[in-house]
Amino acid sequence: MTLMTLPNPPRVSLGHLPTPFHLLKRISADLDGPRLWIKRDDLSGLLMTGNKVRKLEFLVAQALEEGCDTLITCGGIQSNHCRATASAAVQLGMEVCLILREDNEPTVDGNLFLDHLLGARIVSVSKQRFFSELPKLVEESCDFYTKRGRRPFVIPLGGSDEIGLWGYCAAGAELRDDFENNNISPSHIVVATGSGGTQAGLTAGAEVHGLSASVVGMAVCDSAAYFQRKVRSDLEGWIQRYNIPLDVDALRIQTNDDYVGAGYGLAGPEVYETIRYVAQREGIVLDPVYTGKAFHGLLQEIRAGHFKDSKDIVFIHTGGLFGLFPHACHFGFESL
Ligand SMILES: *Cc1c(COP(=O)(O)O)cnc(C)c1O
């Protein structure tokens, strides 16, 4: 592994980094398999908790570099990415517009509550319009701001593009230090995959920072084939835009779609059970949309013996706490 010289893209400091890294002692003992470690990106901030802040450090810096003063982005009604973007915008004195995909019964709770509290302008659209007319909706929002003399910058779904990719590429350097400090050489880095940018960044970051671990994305929606293409195209865009001396074909892109369940934002009882188990064993809170689903999948894979040759495995806790609250009714506490 030759360490390569990388360009220095613009970056603003938004996250509380580096985040902690530690062993999941009790869960590892329960499993009687590899040791499970956790990267606490849920502690990357309060209103910016989770993985999106790492991407936003580069995306927002690009916006500022281009002289923009307004951020436009989109996502599900409980999008962590949109909430983090709204918070970043306020901190930098920018305006923010969120195009949100309506759910069946949107309650002003969790992330949506915070979006309102942060003063984001919210354009809420039906699922159908969101999927069929997103580019048009984004253009309309851009026009809205341009007409008012403002300069909008569009951040794609989940912040997953060749700019946002830098966030988790840079996290690779943090992980290298974490591994060194704990004297471990994990075989796998496991993360929830929803729009692919975190997986793409980690895949790049592992390569450029000389980690021997392979990155596995646990899909929370869509198919492995879809993410194979999406992650690859983010990586290609990044290599091309920044002239990175890497061959995309040399990068292993691995996504597991066995634990998607009924679809995005829909969790089965096994996911709620895993969230409860992790909370009560380790005092760590996962969310039903991303980390709970992904961690449940990882536990199942370990129990099935798929990691029996591994000594150490790392799970990236990508946050999502606020998305848990709208699901509180699924835990059955009301009946206690
Ligand atoms: C967005 C998100 C993910 C998925 O990351 P992508 O880069 O979109 O694949 C995982 N966990 C949480 C909590 C998220 O908000």
C-alpha cells in the first residue's frame, strides 16, 4: 500500500471530531464470536448527530467557496440529513430549504420537529411527486431563491455525491488512529447504507489510509445491485473530479441487502428487539431506520457464523437518534 497524496478540498469544521471508538464489551461476550467495536459517530454533535455532518463539512464548504448563501436539499419526512443540513445552515448564517417526502401520517416529531424549530423552509410533497418530479421540484426551489437575489446551492439526497464522499474518506484516517491505539486490525467495517455516500467514502478511505478491513454496507432500502452501481458512480465521480490516482475496479464494493425488510423506514419486530437489546446491554441507542436494521443484520451474520474467521469487526454508529422517537409506539411501553 503506497500512501498517496490527496488534494485538499475546502472544508468547514462542523462536527465534534474525532468521535470516540470503543469495544462493545458485553455484546461481544454474548456473541462468542469476533470482538465488536463501535465508532461513535452518533456523538458527532447534538443537532448534527450522525454521519451527515462529515459530508456536510465538505458540501457546505463548497457552497461557501461558490459564494452561495442558501442550502437546498431533500429527503424523507424524518430525514437525519435534512435536519443536520438545517442546523449547519443556521450555524453559518445561511438560509435552508428542505424538500421532504410525505409519509402516511406525518407527525411533527423527531427530525421534522427540529427542522421547524431551526426555521427551515419546508416544501412537503407526496411520495409519488417526490419520486417522479424531484429534479423539477429542486429547480423550482432554486428559482424561488434566485428571484429573491439569493444564491442557492443544491445538496443531493443524503449528501451522497463526489463532494460529500470526502467526509468518510477523511474518517478513514480517524479509524486508522483508532485501530492503532487499540492495537487491532479489524477484518470488516460495517455500516448502514441508505444513499450510498457513507459506504463510498469509507471504501475510498480504507484504501487511501491503508486499512486492511473490507467495508460492508448493510442496505436499509433498495437492492445490493442498486448500491453497487450508486457507490461505484460516486467513487468514479470523485476520482474524476479530484484527479485521484485510484482505479475504481480495484476497490471492493460490498453491499448486503438481506435485512432491508419491508422497505425504507419500515422496521420489523426483530429490529425493535435489537434496539432494546443494545440499549440495555451497552447503553447505546440505535434507530429503527438505519443503525438498528444494520446492527440487527450484523448480529444475524455473526450468529450464522459468517464472520467466524474474524477477530475484530467495527460497526459505524451513524446516528439517527431523533428518528427513533416517532417509532416509540412500536416498543409496547404504553401497555406497561
Ligand atoms: C443517512 C444515514 C445513513 C446512511 O448513510 P448513506 O450515506 O445515506 O448511505 C445511516 N445512518 C443514519 C442514521 C443516517 O441518517
